[in-house]
Amino acid sequence: MIRINQLKIPYEKSKDEQGILISKIAKKLNIPKTEITSLSIVRKSIDGREKPDIYFVYSVDVALENESKLKPKVFGKDVSKVTKSAYSYKPSKTVEDSGKTVVVGMGPAGLFCGYFLSINGYKPIIIERGKKVEDRLADVEKFWETGVLNTESNVQFGEGGAGTFSDGKLNTMVKDKLGRNKLVLETFVKFGASPEITYVNKPHIGTDVLSQVISNMREAIIEAGGEIRFETKLTDIVVKEDRISEIIVNDNERISVDNLVLALGHSARDTFKMLYNKKLHMEPKAFAVGVRMEHKQSLIDDAMYGMRHEDSVDGLLGAADYKLTAHASNGRSVYSFCMCPGGYVVNASSEEGMLAVNGMSYSKRDSQNANSAIIVSVTPDDFKDDNPLSGIEFQRELEKAAFDAGNGKIPVQTYGDFKLDKKSTQFGNITPVTKGNTAFADINKVLPKSLCDALKECITTFGKNIKDFDDEDAIILGV
Ligand SMILES: Cc1cc2nc3c(=O)[nH]c(=O)nc-3n(C[C@H](O)[C@H](O)[C@H](O)COP(=O)(O)OP(=O)(O)OC[C@H]3O[C@@H](n4cnc5c(N)ncnc54)[C@H](O)[C@@H]3O)c2cc1C
């Protein structure tokens, strides 16, 4: 197999990408087109540096009639031989020796753990405190409409986990030496996602499609012999001779276990506390907190493409995204995270009297606004003490302040008013696009001053990268 990188095609010609790529490859390898027996795209990204000319840039793998005939001079930086190796799942114990495995949580981690165990014959039990995705969607919709929170079935808890309402973006900074990321993407395709996600630079499924994919994966787990129990919460563990012998669910049922997988995610604060009290080793870690920021999608499109994505030839350019980082003079790092082109800011709370937001988009990414988390690094030094759970207390204080600031609704402010430490009373030329109601507030009263200072300084810096990113009318929502 030969890998060829850096094949550029003007975006407007990409409808015929296969034909153009074959011609380019034949020329590059100095062979007739008929020598190419197969072509697969490994990566496709956008190059907008020569605006108004926008290109798609491809890496492709090709198989040839006779690879050994290639002249040595064709190989170089962008042409190399590759051997394809697929990830293979090799558990340390056989099915017969493995005993009973319980997976706790059915977010991305628990879902894939349960899926691979099941299709390899291990018959795990997967327990999930929330509901199956169809019922969960109804609870979440109700919460966004009425503000009435179900603390066990919400944006964080339920089949699919917190990822279900996170836009279905699938990029990771983890290097894929073993091919695991690729297998995850291929598995999503097998269960209904677009094949494009296996090669585009920033794959995206969309919340709407992802819920269907997850429910298809559930059926496959059950068909392969796995058992899934919804509305079943791990509430205690029984430790005998230094190992977990049983778990207790919903405070009343005991299940014996040989292997326990804790795929609890980020928000199971009650379960973390229970496990800490049971002396499981835990360490505090640094994380990041901040706000969501909304701009008109057209502002981001103009900065990235020099045109609106709707005006691109045959609509071939999707809503544009961005990634920004800066360092504030007080030593904090500020960066954009989970950018949602054509997205929504959603109320993602999971505890009563507290409020957190997230970003989400549907597969079409067609709302009028772009949003992104603009977040500031915090370390255990910011927390009250060195207890491993102090970071959670830090989060709770911010979430409570956010809830109070918006009276239970998502606190919202224009960037201009945020800079002036002033509660907004009206929007300018951008209105927020949210799931869940909003209320004007002053976010300076929600986040600690050093974080607000860092945000203000770095958002101004971001305005140098993307024109008008720091416009007074841009919207910030928290936390
Ligand atoms: C507030 C927030 C915002 C985020 N924003 C984004 C974003 O914008 N974009 C993005 O790509 N990623 C985002 N993420 C990250 C993304 O959601 C996670 O990377 C991903 O969901 C982690 O997968 P997971 O399986 O480890 O955990 P989760 O998805 O959290 O799944 C854990 C599952 O375990 C279940 N569970 C917990 N405790 C128990 C128990 N005791 N018994 C039984 N079941 C239990 C929960 O109900 C849940 O379904 C965000 C996360 C959070 C919390």
C-alpha cells in the first residue's frame, strides 16, 4: 500500500474527488491510471490560507497492480510505503476464566467496553443510572422547556453519557498508534454514522444521528449476549480481602462481581464520594472552567473562508470552525474547546440548584450561531484544600453561583457588558441560540476574578486572530 499526502483539490471541484485524485496520483507516481487498483481516503482537511481559493487537502492510500515497479525517486516526504494494521482486541483472560464482569456507566467508555466484551463472548452486565436514549431525550427536552430537572436522567446521565449531547464531535489529541480510534470510528459507521467520519479531519456525527447509532449499538450488545440494565445505579461496593466482591445497586440489590469497570464519566459526584469513602485511591487533577461564547456563524465563515458557507459552490463547505489559544499575563492559559459550528448552547445541569452549560449541534450544523467553550486552566492550587474531591467542591461553588445568577436559567451577558462588570439588559446584533431558558446576569459574579481577568485579556487577543471575535455584541453564557 502506498500513502500519498498533500493532494490538493479546489473545493469547488471536490464533487469529482475520486477522478481528480486518481489523475493526480498517477502523475505523482509516474504510472498509468489503470495501475491503481484501489484508493481510500485516510484524511481530508480544509486549507483556507489562500482565500478566496479554498482547497481540500487529502491523504490517500492506494493499492497498485505492481508496487515493486515504482521508481525509487517517487518516494519522499509525501509518498511512502505503509502496511495497514487493524487494532485487535485481546483481553488478558479467556471467556471461561474471566468470571462475571460488570461495567458501570454507558457513556462512550462504558458503551465501547460493553460492546467489545459482548461481541467477544464475555456477556457483561452493563448498568446505567439513567434511561435508554429515547426516554432520556424526552426528559432532557422537558428540562429545557420547563427547567424541571431529573437528577438521574439528564444531559450528563443516561445511555450514551455526556457525549450524547456534546455535538458528536469525535476528534481526539491521542495518537492512534494501535488503530483504536479508527476502530471506534468504523464501529460508529457500522451502526449508522456517515463513512466520511473515518477520514475527515474533524469528524462530527451530530446529536440527532448519534442517538440512533447508540441505540443500534445497544441492540448489538444485547444480541451478542450482553445484559443492559437502565435506571440501575451503583450505590455501594463490598470489599473483601482487598478486592471488590460485590456491588450494591439502587441501595438494595447485591450483584457479585469478578471484574468491575467504572466508566463513570465526569459528573457522578455522589459515586466518587462513595468510592472515596471506601478508600479507593484518588488524586486531584487540573482541569479548565469558563464560559460558552456565541458569534454569528457568518462571522466565523468570513474569517475562515472569506465567504459564508451557504454561498459556497453547491454548499460544499460546511459551517466553519476555529481553535484558539492564548496566555494571560496572570499566568493562566485560555483556549477554545469543543467548538460547535451552527450549534446551540445547552443547559447541561445534573444537580439541583446548580447550573452548567455545554455546546451541541445537530448533524446539519445549521443554527445561525457558532459557539465554543472559552476556558481557563485551573489546578489543585485553586481548590480549598488537597482533598482529592476538592475540585468537585470548586465546580459546585461555580455551578451554584451560576444557578443563583440566572435564577435557575442560563446566565447570559454581552461581551461588552462582561468587560464593564455590568449585567446586560439587552442584546446587540447577536441573540443567543440555546436549549434551555436564559436570564441576563453578570458572569463576573459567577467566576473568580482571576479567571474573568484572564478571559477578558485573551478574548481581546482572539480578536486579533478572528476579526470581531471580541465584538461587544458577542454573547457569553456560563458556566
Ligand atoms: C459539562 C461537560 C461538558 C462537556 N462538553 C463537551 C463538549 O462540548 N464536547 C465534547 O466533545 N465533549 C464534552 N464533554 C466531554 C464528553 O462528554 C466526555 O468526554 C465523554 O462523555 C466521556 O465519556 P465517559 O464514558 O467517560 O463518561 P460519560 O459520558 O459521562 O458517561 C458516564 C455514564 O456513567 C453513568 N453513571 C455515572 N455514575 C453511575 C453510577 N453510580 N451507576 C450507574 N451509572 C452511572 C452516567 O449516567 C453516564 O451515562 C463534556 C463533559 C461535561 C461533563
